[in-house]
Amino acid sequence: MQDAVLDQAAGWELLDQLQDPALKDATFAPLEELVPGFADWIVTSLFGGTYQRDGLSLRDRQLVNLAALTAIGGVEPQLAGHIRTSRRIGMSTTEIAEVFVHLAPYIGVPKALAGLRLATAAFAEESR
């Protein structure tokens, strides 16, 4: 059996690359106060583990994240964050919008519209 990659430093470094620092602080500081170590576990296992695997580019991972979070529904803060991350790694507004259009027949128009509303708001924030 191959050991899983769990690289704490790489996880925090990648998170710094992907996420806005203010959002990171707003998300993880309260978690650290309430449940010490949980934020580190999330970052180490996800960004220092799953994201470190070969096989998918960051762009592909973002496409999957956008689709999964939109399909789940009810996770608007996380979806909005991944929309911003998608822009940060170079995805165009058209590419991001088309993700939601493409999802509509698979997950339903209301969920696709919810994703488009979040994308529209994120793009508007970006242009300020």
C-alpha cells in the first residue's frame, strides 16, 4: 500500500495561493477558537493531501469543485469562495458561467441559477 501524501506546509502554501487572505482568516480563525486543530486538519488533509495528488490540474479540480458544490446546494459561502478561486487561477468569467449552464440539465435549473447568482456577485466584487 502506498502512503498518502499529507504535507502540512504544502497545504497551507497552496491555500495561500488559492484563497484570499482575508477570507482565509475569516474562515479559519473562528474555527481555531472553537475547535483547535480542526482548520489545520482540513488544510493538511485537503490542500496538503488530496490536492497534492497527480492526475488533475488545479483548473480541473476547480471545475469539479464548482460542479459538486452547486449540485449539493446550501453551501453558498464555499461555492462563492471557489468561484473567486477559479478566477484567481485564471479561469475566465465565461468558463465559470458555462459550468453552471452546463450543470442545469443535470442538477436542475434552480441550483444552476443559484450558482450563476453567486458568480455574478463575485464578478461584480472583482470589478470594484
